Amino acid sequence: MRIESKTVRLRLVEPDDASFILSLRLDPKYNRFLSEVTNDVDAQRRWIERYKQDERDRTQFYFIIERLDDGSRCGTVRLYDFRQDSFCWGSWILLEENKTKTAALESTLMVYDVGFDELGFAKSHFDVRKGNEKVVKYHERMGAVRVSEDDENFYFEITKDAVDQVRVDFEKVIHKEPRKG
């Protein structure tokens, strides 16, 4: 599964991506709101190899975000926790120094393309750590609704209809050529 937008693509993670993923997850700029990992590339590689079975079973998908212009890796994102009508997404990290100007919006909408269009879900659920105000505001601007919270997280849902409205609003930003009809 590979999907492209205007400046970035999502491609399924491979074991050779282990050191890249680990470098993101260990970087203090990006890991403040992530679960901890150990500094062990072999353990990360083994995790990816086990995950590949989940991918074959269609129970989760882990993507590398790549720039279209030079093919360099600029982030990660994962879809998981598939329920009857909803999917969760997370592990979303974008390299500030290598992402494109619109990589956040494009990768978000491609996640929803996979979840809604490829997998057939009606909505998405996800959590954002409290204190991660930039990401909270981003998701609320996208149309996500805060449905609950606990001591550590805010919990959100977003529907396909809300995302479809965002697509209309940002049509020129996210597509190589404007869609017709």
C-alpha cells in the first residue's frame, strides 16, 4: 500500500526503517508526548518484523512519510485499534527540518483516505497527551471532537463527513491538480 499527495507519500514501514524510527522516538524534540522506547535498533527491527504480520492480517498499518521530491523520509504514522466502525491513528511524527510545508495536512488526510476509503471505517478515534496543545488545536481545527479525557490524555473522534469538509476547504493545497466534479 502506497499513497501519494501533493508533496509527500505514505509507504508501509520495512525492517530497514528501524534506525530511522528509533532516532525519531529517542529525539527529545519529538518524544515528549510518546511512550518510551529503549535505545535498541535490533529490538525496533524485531518489533517491525512482528508488526508486518499484523499488516498482512490487516489489523494495523505503519507508514513512513516520504518527500516526493527526493524520496527522503520525513516522518511516521500508524493506523491501529480497528473497531467495528472506527480506527485509531498515532505514532505521528514529522521531522521539522525535513518535512514539506504541507506535510502535516497531507499526511493527516492520507491517513483518513486509508481509514475511510481503503478500510471502510465511518470514523476515527485517537488520543492526544495533555500538554500537547499544538496538536490538540490542530485536530480541533480539522473537525475532531473531544469526547472524553483522563489524567494523561484527551480522547477525540472525527467522522468521514468532517474530513470531507476539510478536503473541500484545502483542495488546492492537498492535490497535485484540482479534482473535477
